Amino acid sequence: MSPTTLPAGPDHGHVTFLGAGPGDPGLLTLRAVEALASADVLVGEHEVLDVVRAHARAGVAVLDTAAGSSADVFPAMGTPQLAVVDGSSKTAALPASRDAANLVMEAARGGKRVVRAVTGDPGLDTYAAGEMLACAAAGVPFEVVPGIASAVGVPAYAGVPLRDAQGADVRFVDARTASDRCWTEVGASDGTVVVSTTLDSVAAAAGELVSAGRKPDTPLTVTIGGTTTRQRTWTATLGSIAQTLKQAKVLPSPDGGRPVIAVVGERSSAAQRDQLSWFESKPLFGWKVLVPRTKEQAASLSDQLRSYGAVPHEVPTIAVEPPRTPQQMERAVKGLVTGRYEWIAFTSVNAVKAVREKFEEYGLDARAFAGIKVAAVGEQTAKALVAFGVKPDLVPSGEQSAAGLLEDWPPYDPVFDPIDRVFLPRADIATETLVAGLIELGWEVDDVTAYRTVRASPPPAETREAIKGGGFDAVLFTSSSTVRNLVGIAGKPHNVTVIACIGPATAKTAEEHGLRVDVMAPEPSVHKLAEALADFGLRRRAAALEAGDPVTRPSERRPGARRRRTTTT
């Protein structure tokens, strides 16, 4: 049995010291995900918790090691109570009087599976070794799940190789604890030096290396926010880095204490970074993109945007509610079971959900579709059907729309089709395109309202302000209703925001609302829309580089953008 899945009991807890990597959640190991899924208690710094929280199970107690008030979770006296509210995780700061090691051991003694998450790798963490020794001394069983060290992962994302074919030495230095002897040794070598420091201490570390014998013209790269969409890298020399950071207007700054990774040596040259900077050169790197869909609807689209370097932000503009009169839907589902229909056509994921819920209400499952042909308007709807246990017989081979579905739909043939009726569960505001087309092909259609679409509640004030104030770099409109509803619940996007529309009808609606349409999908598909936005970002980046201008995001063009810039992850 894996140590990460040891059963917990009154006398048997367990602690996993887990490396969360440099910041990109995608760099968590499979073993780390396994440990998080079985944890009862999750302990870590705020930044680390943001990386690992998504893989923890519902109901896990999440404890932030930052000192602060936590009276709602920890009583003033006695043993800490690990609170869970409404079945979801609750985060609390640890009291200043209790260090993380004591809390970890106390939870483990109570039979809890505890995950102590740290940035990078536990073996390189300043405090993890001490906490492990404390567990060992107290007889608390523990294990270590290694993570990617920041000193290795960040240069890889910055496009800075640490070794070449000649295999030069690589030295790692933590500037916060380095002794004079350490600086002297790395200064006397000619290998690559990877320095862990803070933004406001980079120039001091460069000065230490020059004093120890490194030439002032030795190349240097400095990366902040490594492996996240906040990543930014500067290339300079040991002698010029202070001036470079000053010209970039990042110092002096409240962010000066943020950790950075500096790589010193010939392998950090600007020429190599131009060729190897794969992460920061993504077409939508750092773009905050508004996706007016629910998280469930936007899952694959958001993943696609992240692959382009963007930071998707889902804002539902439409809420789905049951039909006002359910009798029509009830009769249709009963007709489905009794053989009334030859076909059932699903035009959205919501239609699949509505039928599935009605099936569950009647105690039915996917077997009720036996003998009935099933059509899906596109890939996402088809995936929802497969998840229900139904493989569609017909999905458009071309355009994923009602028109595309009609292109492939067979005409009614009384010889081969014993029944001439189609069940069409759909929204109350759906267009008549599919109904009219099926009738023209000779089919009878039971056009049934399976759900109603209503305008969603307004998003939080912070989101509304970002939409109107230019805090978003782009917004993807996937239908005319998303345009009308977003403007209705949140206001009109700022004129610096790139507007991307799924098709001509949606673009027309956007223009009617006073929006400038910058991007249009070549075909009505959300994934083609995301591709079109990525192509737009790529062309924009190439134009800036050709003109010798800095590569900036659209939101950075608005007045005061640098001062009011929001954090992305």
C-alpha cells in the first residue's frame, strides 16, 4: 500500500512533506496529486495553497501558515479544531503562538492524514528539514514527495539552459543565507551560478559576485514570478542589472521583496533567450481573458486558453432554469421510452443535462435510448452524451451548428424509417433553423422546451470594475445573448479590450452595443474562436518586436494601467 494512502485512525496519523514546485500547478507530480486527494489536513503558505488546493478533496481543512487571527477555527484555549464548513474547505491562518511543526504533529496524532506543502522541493526548503526532525522525534510517521526545485524549474521556463555539451559546473546559491566564503568560491569559478534572492537584493548579489572575481560584463538573467503567467525576465550583466531594473521601473517597489531566480554565466545570454524563451513568448502570455460562460461550459475552452499562456476568467451571463410547464417535457420523455421517436437531437450540453435529470427523476438511465438514433450538434454536446453513456449516431462533419447538423441529416425515408418523428429538447429562446430544416427533410418534430435561459446575476463588483475599466485584455463572445447579457449585468467592456466573436451574427450584436470587433472565428466553434484570438495575439506580438517596441498586453495601454495592474496566476 502506498504511504500516501495509509488508513488513518485514532492512533495512526501520517504526514506528507510535499514539494509544490515553483508555481505552475501543472508541475505537480502524480504522487503529489495522489497525496493531496487523500489528505484530511492541508498546511502551507498562501502562495503554495493556491497551487495545490485544486487537487485536495472536498472537506479538507486548509491551514495557512501565515501568522494572523484565526479565532473562528482555533479556540482561544486548547487543541486546534480543524473546521469544515458546508462540506467545502475552509482556510485559516495559524496563530502566531503555534508554529507549523506543532500543528502538523498535533493533527497527525489525532489520526489525520496531513499534507505539509512547500514551494519547490522539501529538501531545499529552509524549514522542512526541521519539521521532519520534529516528527521523527515525536514518533509521527512521515514521507517526502519531492517537487521541482525553483532554482531548476524557473530557468527552464525562462529559456535559460544551465548546462551545455561541455558540461560546465553549475553552482546554486541562496543569497539570503550565503556566507563570504560561499561568494568567494562561486566568484572564483567560471561555471553557471543560480542565485535565489529577492528583487530588491539582485544588485547586491551581483556586486558580491563581481567583488569575488566575476567580470562585470558577465551575462545575467533575472526572473520574477517564474513558471506562472506573472513571469517576467530581464537580461543584463552583473554590472548593469541595477540600471536595467531601474529603467524597467520595477524598483523601488512594494514587490521588491518578492523572490527571484538569477542565472549568471554565458548560458544566460540574450541571444539564446531569443531562441529558447518558449514560455513568455506564447501568443497570449499573461492576457486576462473574460469567458462569459459557466466553469462547466468553459472547462475545455479555458484549458485551451491556458495553453496559449492566457489567464481565463469565467463569468456566467446566462442561468439555466426548468421550463415553466414541465408537462410537455414529461410527455416527450415517456414517448422516448414507448417508441414514439426515431431520432432525438441534442443542440447543447444543457439539453443533455435537462434530459438526463428527467431520466434520473423517473429512475431511467442511458439504456432508455436503445433503438433510438441520437444526434449531437457538436463535439462538446457529444462529449456530454458520452459521459451519460450514449454514443451519438450523428455529429456534424463540418460546421458545428444547427445548419451543419442539417447538412448531414438524412431525409425521411418511409422504407427505412419505421417512425417519422424527432424529439428536439432545447432552450426556450432557440432559433427555428433546425425545426424548419427537419420538416423540409420530411420529418415530424416535437419541439420541446427542456430548459429556460435567463440572465445571470451580476458578477462581483471587482469583476464589473475590471470589465468597464480595461482590466481584461480580451473577451470571447460565443453568442449574441452573451453580448447582451454581459453588457446588461456588468457594463460595456473598455475600448482597449480585444473583442472576439464566434460569428457574424454575434459580431453584429457586439457592434450594435458600441463594441469594436477585433477578432472573428473562421467557423462557429469556441475552439476556433480561441485559435483566432491566439493568432491575433501572435501577430500583435510580432508587430511589436518588428517595430522595436516592448511587448505589452492590451490592458497595459490604458491610462494608469501599470499602477493599477491586477495580479494574474
